[in-house]
Amino acid sequence: MSLLWLFPAGLFALAALLLPLLIHLARRDQQQLIDFAALRWLSAKPRPRRHIRFDEWPLLLLRLLLLALLAVLLARPALNGVLDATPRVAVAPGVEISKARGVVDVADANWLWLATDFPRIDDRTSTPATDQPIASLLRELDATLPPEAPLTVIVPSVLNGLDAQRPQLSRAVQWQIIETPVSAASNARITAPQLQVRHDEAGKSALRYLRAVNQTWHPDATLDSAEHSRAFNDGAAVRVWLSASEIPATTLAWASTGGTLLVDARTPVPADAQRTPLWQDDAGNVLLEQISVATTRWLRWSSALDAASMPALLDARFPQQLLAQLQTAPSPGRATATTMAPLQVAATYPQPARELAPWLIAAIALLFLLERWMATARRRRGVA
């Protein structure tokens, strides 16, 4: 543990210690000489040398100490390398606290919820919501705790909200599992998007294939299609540009914010664009490619949308295969707790220095009250 100064220039404020000294010198008691008539004719004797003395020296020392603490506060002292070996016990929401306390017997441990901001566990706190992945919370907790603090994590037998990776922490974790009832898992489904098509005269022939795709995805919906002179409607639908004209700037701006844009093979591609094949048919022919220009990305058919140029259009699997290219299936978010025990492979996180400002402010406030009391008591004695 070492002391460091975050703003050493603040120590120059120690020069203010001269002010109380000068004030006390100026206001010390003055001795006035009075001439008596009977002593006027006596020969004068040398006056004794006067020494500088301070009146009310306890008040002076208190004021000097008060100014010194203010200067130290400006310099922002902090302690680096403060040891904190207090055990922590983190409980995942969904685990009963009574069961958790029954399996863990750690003296003087700090109990907290494995949730956002890691609230302390006591009789007055309710179970927080699980709005973050458990693996992410474990990594955050590991980074904020001192390296020497032991950590015990109590989790249910089945974990939800995972991010497909075992947590990699900087410390060994005592991983306690409590058997809990498992709720039925809802099967993840990919919701098919709506299509908005804008086309020119030559692109109108491809509408029948897109209508078949839209009919498969949404049996009761009608395909939204219009001439390319008409702007796209607002919404989260996949925008399909079947035209040999340049893509409108507003549509490109929409695609740069994360919107899905699918363009015709005749649509011009910038010379500096990066082209990446995404989808191939069973014969290895590229059906769909990704066009990347700066921060904007969109999808482009590799050939005309007709059965002669793209036989895959006649495949019964075509709508579902296209859906898989437009929307990625969500990654699994549930696993047994035994398979998600953290690994101790990460480096130790540096800990911030602990500033002493709160203690200094409290000491300054108490000394100021004491100084005011002593100063007013002196005036009361002078009045008396």
C-alpha cells in the first residue's frame, strides 16, 4: 500500500498557512506606555527587547491545520494497493437465498446479487431482474473486485441468458450449483420479414418469384411492390431494389444504419466495393453476394431473377434458404450450470486507487465547526 498524489500542484496551497500567522501577529494584544508626571524627570533606561508572541495559540494551530487539510484535499491523495480480502458471495436470480445460505458457510462475507450494479442481499431487497447475460455479469464482477478477494458464485442447475462462451476470469471461483425447477424452454423461431419491392420495367418479370416467396412467408399478406420512382415506406421490412438505376441516397443511408437491402444484378456497383459471396446453390453457383462500401453493406443477386439464369428459384427450399440468408438464427442461450463453470485464464485487472477525499472532507468540516466555536468563545470572553 502506497500514498500517491493525483494532483500534486494542489500542495502549493500550503502557502496560505502564512495568512493565520500574519492575522494573529496583527491582532495580538498591544502594550501602550503611559507617562506619569512623577516619573518624567527620571533618567530613561533601555527598554527590554520585545519578543514576538502569539495570543490564543490553540486557535492559531487549529486554523493552520484546517488550511493544511484544504491544501492536501486539493492535491487529491489516494492509496494504491489497498488490500481487501473480504469474501464475496454472488447469487444468481432464481436461487432461493435460504438454500444458498445453507450450502455456503463463509464468515464475514459480502452477499450480493449477480445482477446489474450487483445490489447487496439483505432482508429488505427483492430479487432483481435478470436483464444481462450471466457470463457478462461474471466478467464485470471479476474486473471490479480486488484480486485477493475470494469469490463464490451460486447458480441454478440450468442457466439462461448465456453468450455461447464459458466465462474466463482472473481468479478461481467456487462454483456452487443448486437444483432448481426448470421452466419449459420456448423454441426460438425466426420471424420472416416483410418485403418491399421497387422495380423498373425490366425488373417487373422477377415479381412472380418474390410473390411466391412472400406467399410462403406470409400466406395472408400481399407483396408490397411499386415502380422504382416511388420511395420506400418506413419500417423494418427488407427493401428489394430491382432496377438498373443507382440506389437512392436515402435508401443507402437507411442500409448504413442496419437495414437489409437486396438489389438486382443489374444495379451498378461502385468500383471500390468489396464483394463477398454469401450463398451458393448445390452446383456451387453463387446466388447472393454481399457488397461492402465503407460502412454500408447490402446484398446483391449474382444473376437475373429468372429460372433460366437461376434454376434455384424453382427449388421448393428456396424461400427458407433465402430467409436463412436474410436473418441469422439466434444462438443458444440455455445450458446446464456444470458446463459453464468459469475458467481462470484471464489476467488480473488493475485496481483503481482509493481516494481519501471523503475522509478529508469530514475532518475539514469537524475542524471548521471547532474553529468557529473557539473563535466565538474568545469573543464572548472579551465581552465579559
